[in-house]
Amino acid sequence: MTVYLGRPGALQAVPGRGLKVAPSRLRVSGAATTIGGGRTRDYIGTTVLGSWTLSWSALDRALLGFVEALYAGLSGPGPFVLLDSGRTNLLTTNQSGATSVTNGTDGFSAPGAGELLTSSSTVFERGPRSLAWSLPAAPAGGVLTLTAPNTDWPGIPCVPGRTYRLQGRVRGAGTDPIITVAAQLRWLDAAGAQVQLDAGAGVATSAGAWADCVIGATTCPAGAVYLAPRLAVTSATVGVGGGTVHVDRLQLAMPDAFDDGTVWRPGLGVPRVSLPQLDDAPWHTQLHRVGLLLEEVS
């Protein structure tokens, strides 16, 4: 696994020798005791801002300098990007669960004329919901974008030279259930302008079964700072009555030797973090035990 930290467009791999990553996330909930002596607990549809501790069992002075420079603000005041490729799925919880977390379409955008996004509780694979993407006949847009995790970024921060893989499961419905859909990776520069667009092979949906929609092993090009993953339909395959594409099991991964990104896992997003605390405990002539606290900021 590789962990990256820094500003968008200047992400650096943190020293990996002896590194442990300890995330901490809390779901906001409230407990109540029932009149019969039982207990209930209600949850909101998301988690609170998280925190992470990066700890190294043995850093030499050169690697400690790398960590100290980030902490001391030599890369700017932040907030910074925390990109942990070992989490597998870089999408947000609601995106990876295809609306199952909030029961709404947070994290999705399909602004084309006549296109409508809803959360469906009647057609799903993983459950309990899928994203229903309704399309008019021969849509002028026909693009479903998985939007950035916050409004300050035009996409998800990416690392030039690393490979990415986008996958999802699709199924047809409505008047025309047979629609061709392709997974795409749209690479953006610091201003949000497109640098390159890569597309996977189109897959035809059907009303009776789910199908894989994938673009894999695609290298982030030089000059790319952000990534906007999306699905696009071939407009000519949408009939005169329009149609619906259900989407489930979405995943954006950075494949490596330990994980090829094909097995779906829940997404936890790519957070913005501050660096409020650095602990340094020298224990050998040239080595240090180091802990760096990261706090997610909104």
C-alpha cells in the first residue's frame, strides 16, 4: 500500500518503511431506552469528520525531515490531501453504495436535459438501494459524473503515473432496457480543464441481469491534477420512449501488486486534512519513532 500526502498536484508518497495507518471515524447516533426496557439506536446517514494517525517505528533523519517539512508548513498551510491507496475504493460512501447511505443522490450529477437521478429501493444488487438514472430518447448529454468530495476540488486528486480502475454494475429498466454504457476517466488540470479522456468498452444493459461496466489499468497522464470518473451512454441506443440505467457497486481503485481493484469494497472518500500534531521519540543514534496526527476538515 502507498499513502500520499500533500497539495493537489503535488502529492508525495510518505515514507513507507515501518508505517502504520490508524483511521478513526465515528457515526453520529443517538440511543434511547424503550418503555419495555429495550434499547434503540438511530443513525444519521453519514460519518463525522475523521482523523488518522500515521506512525513509523523507525525513521532515519532524512525521512523524518520529509515528515517535519509537511508538518511545519513548508508545503503551504493546507489543508492537504490524504490519499490512501490501500483503502481500495476512493469514492465516497454514498457513491460506492449507489445512494444506500443517504437514500439520496449526493455525489452524483447528470445535468443533461431530461435526465433524472433518483435512489431506487426496488432494483438493486448489493442493496438496499441503487442509483436510477433515467434518460430521455437519444439524450444530448447522457453522462453520469461521480462528483468531487468537496466544492474546492473539481475532481478527485490523482497521482500522475499511477494506474486507476473504475468499475460498476449496470442494469436496464423502463421502456428501453437495452442501453450501451461505458465507464470513463476524465483527467483534469489544476483549473478543472480536461487534459485527457479515457473510455472503457461499452456494455449493453438488460432488464434481467446486471452487467460489469469497467475501465481498467489506465495511467494518470502528466499534467493531470484531478480525476472525474463517470459513466456515459451511447445516445443512439436509447429508444424513442427513453430508458433507465440502474447503477450499483461503484469503485474507483489504484491497483497495485497487493490489490488489483476488482473486488468491491466500501468507499471512504479522499479527505482534506490538517496536520495539528507531530510526536518524535528518538530511540537510536540515527532512528526515530514518529507519530503524525491528521484531522479531516470540511
